[in-house]
Amino acid sequence: MAKSVLNESIWEKISEIDGKINKVLGNLSSVKNEDIIAAIEEYAESNKSHFATNRKEMDILNKGVSEIKEMIENIQAPPLNPTDSGFMKARKAYLIFAILGILIFILTIFSMKLYSDSLIYQNNYYRQSTIVRELQTENDSLKVKIVSVVDKRKRK
């Protein structure tokens, strides 16, 4: 940005010089060498303020850049605590993950055992219920037979 502003101002000044030179060349027959030198010196004097302003702005920018550079160079990383290094943090994390993995494995095994036990209990209950039904039907049939035998004896 500073270069483009500087280039634009230089081109403006060159075009002003070109205009003055054309003006002087138009009156060349009546102008002496001393007059040309005086005009150039006058123009140089008027442009010294522009160059001085540009120089001041460049000095301010250079000072800002040097301050920023010093600040960047002075930045230091915080000292590492040897007992709390990244390796120790990684080891702690792996230990925690291992413990959690073992707990999940144990819970999975436990839930599988509970499911297996519940299937065994359901199977036993089903067998017992079928046996009880069979016994009830057999018992009921025996009651009917006994009642019929007792009725037959009473009739005799």
C-alpha cells in the first residue's frame, strides 16, 4: 500500500515536471540556461517537503515493524514441568481408556450371563408348567375314576 501511494505521488510529480519542461521548452528561445537551472532548483525545493513527509512515514512504519519484530522475538514458550509432560498425560489417558474398556467388557460379560440365566429360568419354568399341567390333568382324571368307582360301590 505504501509503495503504491509512493509510486502514485512520484508519477504525479513527474507529470508536473513534464508540464513545466514543456512550458519552458516553449519559451526556450527567450530562456537562458540560468533561468532553466533556477526553475529546476525552485521545483526541487518545492518537492523536498513531499520527500520529507514520505521519509517520516517510512521511518514511522519501520519503527512499528521493528517493535513488532522485537515483541515476536521476546515471546517465549512456557517452561515445561517434567512431572506433567505430554508423555505423562498420554499415559494417564491410556490408563483411563484401558480401565473403561475393562469395565465395559466386564459389564458385557455380566449382562450375557444374566441373559443366559434368564433363558435357563424361563426354560425351567416352561418345563415345570407343562409337568404341572400334565399332573393336574392326570390328577383330574384320577379323581373322575375314583368318583366313578365310589359311585359304583354305592350302587351295589
